Amino acid sequence: IVRTGKSSDMQPTSGNLWGVNFVCIGPDVNTIAPTSGPPGTYMKIQGTHFGSSTGTVVFPGVGDFGEILQWSDTLILCRVPFCPVSGDVIVRTAVGVNSGGVHFDITDPTTIYVDVNHTPDIENGSISYPFGKIERGIYATTYADTVIVKPGIYYENIALSDASITLTSTDPNDPNIVASTVIDGGENGSVVTFNYDCSVLTGFTITNGYNEAGFGGGIYCNGQCEEMAPTISHCIITRNSVEVAGGGIYCSDSSPTISH
């Protein structure tokens, strides 16, 4: 217990009577990586005195905080929020003490890369730091962007909603690339869902989808008007199933173009 009393200027009882100094050591950011990227970038922040309790990572903008994935006294992993602006990123401890700012540039790439064999914890969709999941690449897109997916098995169920993007393997015309760029739904619903969307899906193997209660084990095109017209080409759609209808593909109120 520390008891404090009112001190008197110029008196023997003034000041640090017990020789105990109270010092607030604020968080100190040494490095952030990457230093730029679109919304959804996965960032590694290294430094000291972040504290053992989870605080916040503050991005420029009004109330823009990163999604904290891991927090320790010397390491923070976080996801860049959806609507920040370029500027200084600040680490704020759980007790409200701020670090100095470190600059981060928000980018708007037209081509985004995905590679399951990515650099752990550092992802911004660039060739150097590709996203590790297709859904993360889609999250970072804006209208008419292209997401290029390198060969590998991606265990996920993806949704394209009003994106109008191109989602492609590295070479849809190469059967070996198509066979080795796999989206595996893990029997956890439709593998690919188009919601009111006109995107392009090309160059993938779509497999292991299972929709117990609905339609479209492999691909489900869910629209409410015929203007919803996705393009599906150069895909292998195999070993998908449903309890109702459309094991491979099911289209509702939509006009997809399916070829090759």
C-alpha cells in the first residue's frame, strides 16, 4: 500500500519522501510489416511495453481500430479495418497509454494475389506478401479488380456478392494448373456462392461441397433478376452434393455463362 499526503513547498516533507519513483513507460513500436496495403491487410507489429492485456491498434480515421488477432508485450498481430486512411498507426495499451505513430499507406490495388504458402502473419495481397486465403483476397477488392490464386488446396467456402471481380488461377488454360488450384468446401455448404453478382470464376477445381439444407453443392448462383450473370469457365466441378437439387451447380433467377 502506498499512502500519499499533501506536500508543502520548500518543506522537508515535500517531494519524493520515500525514494520511490513512479514512471509510466509507454508502448514503443519498433517495426510494422507490411508498411502498406489495402483494407484487410494482416499486419505484424513488434516493439516493447505493449502490456499483457489486449489494447487497441488505432488507424487514422474516425474510430478505426484494427482487429486484434494476437497480443503480447512485444508482438501484436492485427487486421487493417475496412475504411481507414493513410497516416500514423498508434498502439494504445489496455490502460490507455499511446505509442508514437508509425506511418501506414492504404493502397487500392487492381490485382491482388493469394497463395496458401504465404508468409505467416504478414499479408497485403502483393506478390511479396500474398493473402493466405481466397476470402481475404476478395475482402480487399473493389469493383472490377482481379484476384490471382496460386496453386494449392484452399479449405474454405467463398462468397461473391456485388463484387464484379475476376477470380482466377494463375493459368486457366493449363489443365495441370486447374487441377492443382483447389477450393475444398469441407462439406460445409456451397463451395462458391454468387449473390447478385456478375463476377468471373475461372481456372479452379471446385470440390467437397455439401449443402444439407439447400441447393448448389459446388456452386450456387443466387439472384433475384436475370441481370445477375456470373461467368464460370475452365473449372473442374466434382464430388459435390446436396440434399435438394444441384449437386454441381444450382442457379436461381440468374443467367450465368458456363464454358470449358
